[in-house]
Amino acid sequence: MLVVTILKLIQATILQFCIFKHMNNRNRNILFNTIFWLLYFLYEWLGNGVLDDEYNRYFINACMVIPTAFVTAYLSVHYLPRFFYSQKHVFWIGQIAVAIAIVLIRRTFNYYYTYPLYYPIATEVQPLLFLPKLIIEFVNLYVFVSLYAMFYFVRTWSEQQRALQELQQQKTNAELELLKMQVHPHFIFNTLNNIYSVTIKKSPDTANYLLKLASFLDYNLYNARQDKVPMAEEVEYIRNYLTLQQLRYGNRVDVALNVHNTVEGLTIAPLLLLPLIENSFKHGADTSLDKAWIRVDISRKENEITIKIENSKEGTGKNNGKSQGLGIANVQKRMELIYGNKHDFRLLNEKNTFMVILKIKQ
């Protein structure tokens, strides 16, 4: 009966791995954790139980071992690493505190439950805080936590590599499409420069808008191909875009771009901010019955840049901020691929305002 159960479990595991690649990240994580901790449970229960033919004893032991190992793995691998770059002392103190707490829990369970039932003499010759036993508990705990971390990071690295390959393929396809359309953008760009030369004397305002549009197109043609661009150039690009949008909306929208500190020496992935600002116009100014406003704040703290993009919105309008379109989702995906854990991306959705807060470490 036991053999049949194990064979069925293996068969189900193989089937799950076959459909693993078709799942989204959340379901993959759930499946991965289910399989890993279930196999660990069976190892602690059946693997040890078959040696002494004491299945009840090792079943109870597994019911204690697995939850403590799971909590340790979650805190050590998933939760605490988010503090590694911003607050290293929190990371290390947390790791030490988790290790001490879980080792003491496991030692206490063995000392007051396992030993009285199976090794009564042990409580007489060893104190609760017996250093060799504490070390053994620590090693037993972190052998499997380390194994979990290894599997998890290898899987995460593999998924990132696959995503990077997809991104590279998309970039190649986009460059090929851009080459096909190369004549049109250059023709428009050159024509705008010619119109600018004609209108600069007769209509300076028109010439200024043409210059902004020409700079906007020039940035799209050349800077967008680079992996990183100076932050100052990205800011100027956004400034040109906002100027052109104000020409379209007029007094219907109040736009402010504030750069609170110098951004010299900082770089950013090109065209990263534009979808977020386009989103502000689309779901703010476009849907607002009253005068709308958009505010972009850029500040710097050493080698970290913070960008806040906030817009007004109708609290009871057609789109009240629950669905902000594909722009934000695409930016989030790019941020994960480009910056990994060196960025923070947050959305604040209030009744009448919507804000995106983006932090990037260089």
C-alpha cells in the first residue's frame, strides 16, 4: 500500500512538472513549494520511519520539522532579502534571530516530547541548552533550507534567462521593424527642421513647438536603442512631451515637472517613464470633466533616484483607477528585467488621485 501511494505521488509530480512551463509565476511558485515541502515531509516521515519501523513517531516529528523549516525558508529566502540593499543590519539581525528562535523551538520539542518518550536518559545527562545538540539542530534545519534556496534561485535564474531571451528577441524584432520604417521618421524629422527654419521668424511659438517635436522624434529614433541613457536626457525628453501635450490640452490640464536635485551622473533605461506619464493623461486628463492636473517630481538621494508621477482623476468616472491599462504592467515587467531587486515600484490609488512611485538604485 505504501509503495502504491509513493508511485502515485511520483506520477502526479511528473505530470505537474510537464505542465509547469505553461503556468504563470504565482501558480509556479505554489506548485514548486507544494512539491518541495511534500517531498521533504515524506522524507522525514517515511524515510526515517522505515529504518526503525516507527512511523507514528516520525510522522509527529515531521509535523513539527516541516512547518519550522518552511517558516525559516520563507523568512530567510523571501522576506528578509528585501532589506539587503536598503537596510543590511535588518537583514542580518533578522537572519540571526530567525535561526536562534527556530533552533530553540526544535530543541525544546525534542527535549520535552521526543526524549521523554524514546530517550528518557537524555534529559538526565543533557541540559536543554546543550551546545552540541543546538549545533546539530541548526545543521539539520539549514541543510534543507539551503537546498530549498538553491532550487528556488536556480529556478528563478532560469526564468529570468528565459525572460531576457524573450526581451532580446522582442528588441531584435522591434529594431527590424524600425529599419523597415526608417525612411518615414527621418523624412518627418528633416521636414520638421525645414519648417522650423521657415517659421522661426514669422511665428516663434510655432517654431518652438516644432523644435520640441523634432527633439522628441530624435530621442525616439536614436536614444531608444541604447540600454541606458543619461537621466538628464530622459528628463528633457519628458519635458518636451509635456510641452506638446499642453499644446493639445491647453488650460484643461495643469502640468508640473519638478527636478529637486541634480541628476547629473545618473542613468536610466530609455523611454521608461513615458508610459507612466501617458497613463496619467489617458486616465486623468482624458476622463476628467473638470480641470485636471498632473505632477511629476524627480529627486535624488546619493545614487538612488525617486520619481513620483501623480494625476487627478474622477472618483466616480468611467475609469476610477482600478484598471490602469497595459502601460504600467509593461513598465513593471521592464523594471524587473532591467533592475531586479534594485528598484521599488508602488501604486497609490486614492479616490481622486493616482500616484506611481518609482525608486531606482544605480
